[in-house]
Amino acid sequence: MNGCIFCRIAGGQVPANIIARDDDVIAIEDLNPQAPSHTLVLPVAHYATIVDLTRAEPALAARLMTVASQLGSERGGERGFRLVVNTGEYGGQTVDHVHVHVLAGRRMSWPPG
């Protein structure tokens, strides 16, 4: 999608600090970090929400979570990390391209918001 910032990042039109990438998934540093380590993991292909992704490509949804979990383990270590997927307006989604937030490096509070 032309106007989607994450599609433009995945397509190389917009620069980003890329942490990991393969043919299906890209991981980038968040520009507005909410923890000492805040990475976004997203599919290269455009899917608006996690619901859309899991319905269309369940294996890709699993891959997205696998990469997010691996990065969380690397960045959070034994102390832990948090994975967040915001979905829809009430879920706090602000970019209509599914992405997993990987937060690490500090103690997380509950409830989150």
C-alpha cells in the first residue's frame, strides 16, 4: 500500500534502523521507544491487523511471533520482555499494518493501560 509507512520501510523507500530481516518479516527499532529496547516486528506484506493476518496467513502470523519472541529473549534475557499487538482503534493501533512491539530492558507494570 502506497501510503503505509511500514510498507514503505519494508520496500526501502523510508529509512529505518533494521534489526533483522528475511523475505517475510522485518524488525526495526521503534522511533518512539517505550522501553530501553523497543523493537517492532512486522510482515513485509501488508495486513492491516493481526486478525487479517491470522485469517489469511496463519503460518506467517506464527513466524511473526517467533521472530518477536527470539528478539525479546535476546534483548530481555532471563529478566523477561513484553510482546504487544494493538488491534483496532480501541486496542490502540495507530498504524494500520500489523506489528508486534517487543519491549525489554525495564520492569513492565500491570495493567498496561
